Amino acid sequence: MAALANPARKIELVRVTESFLEAHGPALEALAGRGKWPVEVAAPRDLDRMLGADVVHQGIAVACNPLDMPDVAELRAPDDSAVVMVLDQVNDPRNVGAVIRAAAAFGALAVVTTERSAPPESGALAKAAAGALEAIPYIQATNLARALAALKQNGFWTVGLDGEAETRLADAPFDRPTAIVMGGEAKGLRRLTAEACDALVSIPITPGIESLNIATAAAIALYERRRWVGLKTV
């Protein structure tokens, strides 16, 4: 529904079940009237066949084009509280969607990821983002090192999350525009990515637990950064 309400999203076709129409018919009709795209009624098994039996579609499927996204070099910080989330080869679409949702919740300007070894826009990613994919740019960079260099040139301080870093997240100086950089689910930050960061910080967790889910770690980092900025501006 967030995609349908987004005027920047080009919609090709909407398919819904009778039960979805019963629950959301008026809202869907209003959006369809404004966007002038076709709506077809389909049986649940037809949506299962089209999307895959393991997909929880809740009675609606939307065929649409990917959103046009800015280049990383276009990202500018309006003030020192600006933050960007950068993902280094995070390839699970549900994790990426959850990170996008957290980034939007904490006012990030964008989520930047790699063009390779990262998921494109998809139903699974959009569903995990819970509408946030329509609210925040999801930018896929051809070269992450160059993307970080562009962010630095535009005034962003780049801080990577690394479980082995001696500096704790709470001790990071978040008094400037910041790009928070996170590595993939299995190996974390790649060496060259870590070397490209201005600083590395860790989230302290209980001994014996190897790591946090990446979306959880992203939410903690974004919250800590927001809290730090809030405290320093009181």
C-alpha cells in the first residue's frame, strides 16, 4: 500500500484477493483512481503460484518498476545530525529490508549498498522494510570504496562496526555527519572497507555470543547515534 501511495513509483498492475478487497477496498479504490492503474481480482492460489508458495503476500501483489535513486555523490548533509547507513555485501533481502526500516525510523538520509552481492528491490525486501522502501533511498553503488570516498568528500565521517574494535559505539564522537558502515552477515566488514573507514567501533555484547543480527546491530547503532546527537544539542 505504501508503494501504491508513492507518486514516484510506476505501477504496472495490481492483483488482489476478494478478502483483501473486503478489508481494504475503499483505500485501494482511492489509490487506484489517483494512479489510474489496473486492479485484477485473483484467487489466493494464483498469487501463491505467481509469487512462490513460501511468500506471505496477505492478498495483494504489485507489479512495478524500481524507483529511480540518486547517486551516492549527490548525498549532502543538511546539518551535523545527518546519518547514512552503508552495507558492505549484506545479501539477505529480509535483513536489508529490516535495516531500511530502521534507517527510516531514525531519520537516515539513505541506505547505500553494493551493486554486487546485495539484493535488488524485491517483494521480500519491500515487505521486511514495511513501507520504508518508499520513504528512503536504497542506493546500490558500483564500488563501495569510491562510495565511501564520495561521502567523505561531502563531509561525512565514516565509522565501521567491527566486533573486534577496541572503541565502543557509545564512545564514538558523533558530532558531525556520519556514515555508519556494516559488513555482511557471515564475514563482517571486508578488509578494504574497514581500512576505508575513518574509525571502527564495536557494540559490547555478552561473552559467548558471537554477534548480533545485522538489522538489530543497525538499529542499535542508529539509536545510539540519535541519542548522542540529542544529548549534545540539549
